[in-house]
Amino acid sequence: MTGKTKVGIIGLGFMGSTHFRIYRDHPMSEVTAIADIDEAKLRGDWRKIVGNIGNEDNSQPIDLTGISTYANALELIRDPDIQLIDICVPTPYHKEYIMAGLKAGKHVLCEKPMTRKTIEAKEILEFYKKQNKYLMIGMCIRFWPEYQHAYQIVKSGKIGQIKSATFKRISPSLDGNGWENWFMKEKLSGSALLDLHLHDTDAIHYFFGKPKSVTSFGLKGFRSDHGVDHVLTRYDYENESLIFSEGGWPAAGGSPFEMSFLIVGDKGTIRLSETGYKIIYEDGTIETPNPAKPNLPTGWHVEIDYLLNCIQKNIRPDKYLTIDEMVESLAIIEAEERSIKENKAIEIIYG
């Protein structure tokens, strides 16, 4: 494939607007269409868009010259000029738009989570196996420079046998944000368990493989209507390692966003925290790598750059995440949900 990939973005919330700017500035892509139900956003008025990490300045109008606008996402998908559909809408709409995009012969990038329920993701997986276009889910943490660097260090054996690992993601409350406050409606978002904590569950899956079971504890109905707003989970790998995660959006709205991890091996420790990214070896040596490239500073930049390169080179985008793995991560999350409800360890059923 030659020339710029023509992109259509569905949904102009925090992630849609973030993706828009990345595509706009990338030499291999061109945003040619956008879709949203908010007419103001289609006019370039993005002042109401807010997020919980790295917010852009939306105070000035966005230049949308030459970009087609649609109030109906399915009309955008039918646009014959678009080659890549980027889906950034609330989770319940993911399956419909993924399937429509693939059926229309488009490549698809869909924001996480892939779907609200594992059974829906399995249906997409079976359909996708028969397609010649690409589907990638925006699990940006797998692409995030520090996480990707740590993954390579763990796999290389440089810090030895893993003894413990803790992944943490705490967001300020999102109550009042998003379309019709959908994050706080458990049936729509799956609450913090699915919409936020999934990142670390999937990271643990990526780093260490599929756990046999999970034991989870959750705070329910504090921010959302009755969903899990704060979760603590232990992942059982049937060995002596302690693998643990904590996530949620329980903090007050003005609190800083926290994403961190601590991975301890018998030869060294990898740490990402508010003090930076470090590798501390047992002999006292400390490394402070900066794995981010200037033009690819975040996981969002890396994932989009990777997919654009795959499209240009006709390579299936399976290096960082396969759709099978995404289904598995959703199965782990559903086991965590059951563990909280039933107050016991839950064995995970894959496949």
C-alpha cells in the first residue's frame, strides 16, 4: 500500500480527540471523516471534552477543514474513501461498529474494552478469523514505552525469577464526565473494573501469561450506580510468586492520576512510579532508561504508529496483542467480577 492511510474516527470524546491529533500529525495518515452525535464537536467546538490523564487544551476551535462530518457512525463506515475506522464510543456500541467496519472492508482500531461481555468478543473473534482486513484493540498499556521496556527486561531474564509484581492504576472520579455520564452506569461501562482496571489485568496477562485463578475484593457503588469502583486482585499462577493489582476511580475529582508498577525478581527490581522509571539490581546498580521516542511519547502514539505501519506493509498487527488474547483478558476480568460477588477464588475458564 502506498500513500497516506485515510482514517475515519467515530466518537470525539477524550480518546477520540486524542487519536485525532495523533493521526493529524502522523506522516502516514490523514483524517478524512469524523462522526459524533454532538453537533458542536462536528463544528470543531471541543471545549466540553475532558479526560483523566494528559488533557489537551480544547479551548480553541479545532480546524476541521476538508474533513467530512457525520452524525451517524454507520454512514461514516460506508464512506468509500475511508480505509481505517477508529472507534472511540461507549463500550456497548463496539461490537456493532467493529462488525460493520470489517464487513465494509475497512481496517478497524477499537478502543478498549473490546466489548462489554466475553461472549460478544468471541463472536467478533470468530468473524475476524475469516476477514482479510485488520482489527486491533487499543490496549495502550501494552504499547506504553515503559511497560514495553519492562516487558522486554522481564522476558530477557535480566532481573531473574519473578518473586512479586504489583500493578496500580488509580484515577480521579469520572462522575459527570462523558456522554450521559455513561462511565458511572455499570451496565454500559462495566464500571472501573472493566473500563480502567482491565489495563493492568491485561498487562499481567501479557507479562506473565494466563493465571489459573483470581481472588478479588471490590468497593461497589461508591462512584458508579452499583459497579466496582475500586478493586484489589491476586492472580494465582500456581507458584510462589505474588502477582497483584489495584485499580479504580475512587479518588476525588481533583486527585492526580496514578499508574505505576513494581516488578521484583531475584536479581533486580523494575519500578515505575511518581519518581520515574528505574531498574535497580541486587548489586546496587541503578539504571534510569528513557524508552520513549520523541515522536512516540505515549502508548497511544506507539499503537497508532504500529497499526499504520502494519497497514502500509500488509502485516497482520499481532506483535503486541492478538484478538484471542483480548478475549482471554476479558475472561480474567469476568472471573474477578465473580470473585468479588461470591467472595472466593474463581478459576478462570478460557475458550
